[in-house]
Amino acid sequence: MGRVCAERSPDRGNVSAVTRENRRPSADAAPPPVSVIMPVLDEERHLRSSVRHILEQRYDGELEVVIALGPSTDRTDEIAAELVAEDPRVRTVPNPTGRTPAGLNAAIGASRHPVVVRVDGHGMLSADYIATAVRLLEETGAANVGGIMHAEGENAWEHAVAAAMTSRVGVGNAAFHTGGAAGEAETVYLGVFRREVLEQQGGYNEEFIRAQDWELNFRIRSAGGLIWFSPELRVSYRPRPSVRALAKQYRNYGRWRHVVARYHAGSINLRYLAPPVALCAVAAGLVAGAALTPWALVVPGGYLAAIAAGSLPAGRGLPLAARAQIPVALATMHMSWGWGFLTSPKKLARKVIASRREPVPATR
């Protein structure tokens, strides 16, 4: 299990990483240098655009981009090499396992600056994202700040998925999907961290193939750190390009959410239980309808009616081809998430629990 090991520079104070004091930056202070870390695997479609959105940030401080290259089967490595040749601020490091937390730790270890911004290879930062995040770190004293995962499509299917992923019928009341007021949060999308906090906690737990953000933020909060959500922070996200890819993504989400529930019993809520309950109800209704009475088909019929109705406001303003596919996207997300949750093996949770890291409080 990898850990982030790095020497602390004398200018990287420890106490501010996990205090909740409100602080205001000096008007004359230079913006801190920022490291952007990107774990990538098979991202030829979006990598160049994602990096361009980083390099074109409206930020006066120094920037570096460290891309952790997994064993891609497309042109990702070639595109990354071109980006390195084109701009000295871009570097790459190997990530032989291809696993996201291992890539994140490798990139953190190879980066240099006191503020660390996580970005995925299919995420597009808004133009003031880094400047806003640095300001929020200073204003709130937070250890990690993050904002909205704003799904945006490039064709009819992706527009449908984006609408589903930003609607309450699709994802419930998750603020980083649907927005909300700024404030303390359990976890945030991606994240902008103080480096000393990442080093204190030893980086990401590499046993968490998914949900590694939640686990790291859990340790940060347990050590007294503040996780802060702000709708000012916005990352455009490119949805999965097919039903199969979306189903795999949400099956893994459900699978790892059950791991998290077993890892930390207090983390489960009704929003996480809704997909497996819906899957069981629909399956039971179909079986009973075929074997016992047609009246049982009211349950799956009611579910279909509900997602059809929910897709109407979600699809407002979209072309007809996209609106027609929103119910398919919603059903794929719900049923795949529920299946992943129900079939998540206990041995996976036991392995993760065995790798548990205790939160490390900041030294004063």
C-alpha cells in the first residue's frame, strides 16, 4: 500500500492545515505555487482539452501539472508526451497498476508545490477554479475545498446522462452534483488540498480502488480538519459514452459505497439505500407478475412512470433525441448502482478494513 512521503519545507506550516480559524490573505501576498495532479487511463478523447483548461487558468501563481500514466490501450501516452514537449509545466510519472489512488500518490510524490489540485483526465476546470480554490482555502482555513461536478455531454446520449447526473431523481440531494449552499461537507468532488495535510495523512489509501476521496476526507475530518464545499468551484465532467460504460461506472460506485458502509457504519443514509431497494422492488414485481399475479407489475410500472416523469424537468431545453434517452440513463444508473451495492463482497470490505489508517492529527 503506497504512501506519500516527502520532506516538509520550512515554509509549509502545520497548524493551519487542520484548524477552523477564518483567515484572510494579505493583499500583498503572492499567490502560492500550485501542483495539479492527474491520474489518467485511456483518456485520449479528453486529455488534451483537460490539460489546456489547467494551463489557461486565470491564476497569477506558478503552476505545474503532473500526469500519472496508467497502462492505457489508446493514444493517451502519446498525447501526454506531446503535452510535455509543448509546455515545460507538464510532467509525467508512471502508474503501472493503473489504479486511481496509486496514480494520485505517485503524482503527489512527484509534485512540489504547497497547494495540490486533483483533476481527472476527463474533467475541465472553470477558468477561475484554482484562484477561487486558493482563496477559499485561505478564507475558511479548510484542509480541502471542492465544488460541483457539472456533467456536460457532447452528443445526445451524453447530454441525457449529464441531465440524469445533475437531477435529484438521478442522484438525490448530493450537493456536488446538484449544487447547494457553501459550507462544511463530509466529502467533495476531486478536491484542492494543502500539501501538508496530504503528507500528514500519508496520501490516499490504495486499497480503495473507488471512494478513495471519501476515505481520505474521512481521515482528514477525524483529525480535526475542515472539508469545505462551495458552488463557486465548478468542474465540467464528460459522461461515459455508452450504456455499458455507464452501467460499469455505477456498478462500481454501488460496490464501493457498500465497502464504505462496512468500513464506517455511520456513513450510510437513505439516499444510498434507494437504488438497491428500487432494484429489489422492481425484480420482485417482475417475478411475481410473471408467476403469481399481473397486479405485481404495478411496482416496475410505477418505477418506469416515476423516472419518465422525473426526466421531463431534467431534460428541459435539450433536443428530443437527448430527452428520449434520459429514462434509459436514469434506469441504468439506479439499477447498476443497486446491483453493485447488493453484490459487493464482504471479503473486499475485510481487505479494506485491514488496511485502515488511523487519522494523524497535525502537530502543534
